[in-house]
Amino acid sequence: MNPIELSQQQFEQHFGYESQHTVFAPGRVNIIGEHTDYNDGFVMPCAINYGMAASFSPRDDSIWRVYAIDINETDAFDIKKPIPQSEDKWKNYVRGVVKYIQERCPEFIQGADIAMTSNVPMSSGLSSSAALEISIGKTCQVLGNLPLTLAEIALIGQKAENKFVGANCGNMDQLTSALGQKDHLIMIDCRSLDITPTPVPQGYSIAIINSNVKHDLVTGEYNSRRQECETAAQFFGVKALRDVTPEQFIERAAELQQLNELAYKRAKHVVSENHRVLEAVEALKANDMQKLGVLMADSHDSMRDDFEITTPEIDYLVELAQVAIGKDGGARMTGGGFGGCIVCLVPNQKVDALRQLIAENYQKQTGIQETFYVCTACDGVHQVK
């Protein structure tokens, strides 16, 4: 059963009446541009056909009753009162979004019953958290008929994750879940929020392979990477690493390396990765899949060597995928790192060979069973009922 049907069915079963509305917010996969978003840089993700469905109905009071179907847990809070943080992490995603929606729209005091379910794999680097935040933001907008744009809902979701949950993420995940476009990758300028849609190449599939090495970005590694990037930006005297050109980086690289080896390595990744995203847009426009494959490989190497966020399992998956795909397409780690997934742009006729090569080797080498998904690029958050 798909998440939309499941949320509607479970709402009725749990609350004893039929839901009035349902929204769906997709997860996302990032084709290229990793850890550039919080450096005000460029990213090129797409929304995927896996996501979070939330079915809900307004109540005649200000109570929110939330049923998380996948873990069979509930939450309840009164939005006329200060919204406290919970010891249960999943509750903070919901509470945080509602809190910051109210900060923006103080007139919003509408209670609701809500049942939600997701088929985005948790802790996989496919933004299950952003799908949750954007589905709750859209739910609030529908309930209160609030004058919020999708970009504003995305930034409220990011604020909730930064300030209420405690993960210092950038804005890519939420913007993609809110603003994704069917059959398109979207290049986002994370400073201006401008979006450049680029069609997914004809004859290509987006394959996502989950290493099933779990990650949790709140545990510190992610936040420390962000601090190291800020240190490098201060060294260059700029607001963010987005403002450092490859030439400027090369000019002062030795000086920074002597001063702070980690800041040097992090900056080297971000500056080169921003440049790769811009080159990837041009490669896609020219339908130059060999060039795109090289850029994806270089991106992976940079995440492995300079940003140091891959794992041996992820590196092995990428090696296998690059062998199966050859030169017409590419593979790299996607997401925050320390586990999770790789993404492949693969010719349709090579999908089965890719699946087979990984099935024959990955578990034998690592002792872990992978999960293989073929995704399509889809629209961002929308109301389905």
C-alpha cells in the first residue's frame, strides 16, 4: 500500500473517523553538490517518488494529536501554549515546525488530528526528516489557510531542524521537498533560492543504493564540518565559502593548510564542489553524460579525501557502480555522509547489470545487505485530498 492510502486508512482506524485532507511531501536525492548548501553554494538534487504522507482533519480546539504510523507512537500538545521540546526526536520535528509556523503566523491556533507515514528509508541520506517537516508545514498551511509560499515553508522546516531538533543542516533538503519538479533535476542557488530546472536525461534512470550503514547527523560530525567551513570562510574574509573562487583558493591554499589542515581540506572540497555543480548543469544541457560521470566521480573522491564523510562500504558501492555503468553516467555518495546511500545516473539498459553486480559482491565483501531503488524525479509537496 502506498503512503497516501496507508495514512488515510490508518487515520480512520486510529481516530475513528475519516480524514478530511492528505498531503504528500517527497524525499530527495542529491545528484551533485554535497555540503555546499550551508556554505551558500550550489546543489543539484531532485525530489523522488518516496516520501511522507500526512492525513489530517481540523479539530474544534487547539490540540494537536499526532499518530506516527510507522513506529506506532503518538504525541499530543496544545498549540495555544508554549510548545516544549520532547525527549523523542521524531516529536521535535513536528513540534518545531508548528512552533515556527506560529512564530511567522501568530493567528495559527488550529488544532488537528493527524496520521503520518513515510516510505523514505530512515537515516539513509534521502531526507526523511525534510519530508516530515515539509508535510507538517503544508498541513499547517492547509489547516489555517496561511499565506505562506512553498519556499517559506521550506525555510521554516530548516529552522525547526536547526533550532528545535539540533541538526545544523542547510536548506537544500527542505527546498527540494517543497519545490521539486517532475522529471527534472533542480539546481538551487542556496543563497538567492533561485532554481534552474534541468530535465533528467532521456534514457537514464536514477538508481539509489542504500548501504544500510545508518547515520545520525545530530551526533556531531555534521556540525563539526560546518564549523570547519566557517573557520575557512573567516580565513578568506568572506561571508561563506561560496564567495571563494577556485583561483582565490589556490592562491592562499598553502597558507590555510599551514594554519589549519582541517579547514583547508573542508574548503578545498566546498570550493571545488560548487564549481562541479555549475559544470554539471552545462554537461546536462549538452547531454554530455561522460562529463557528468567524471564530475560525479570527482565529487565522490573529494567527499572521501577532503571532506572525509564516506565509509568503506560506501566507497566500495561507488566502485562497483562505476564499473557497471562505465563512462556513460556516474555514481557518488549522496547525503550528509557517514553511511546512507549512493546515487547513480545509469542508462536504462544497464540498470539490471548494476543491480546484479552489487548483489553478487556487496554483501559478500561487507556482511551487509544493500537495498536497491529505482526512482523518478517528482513534484514537490502537494495536497492530494
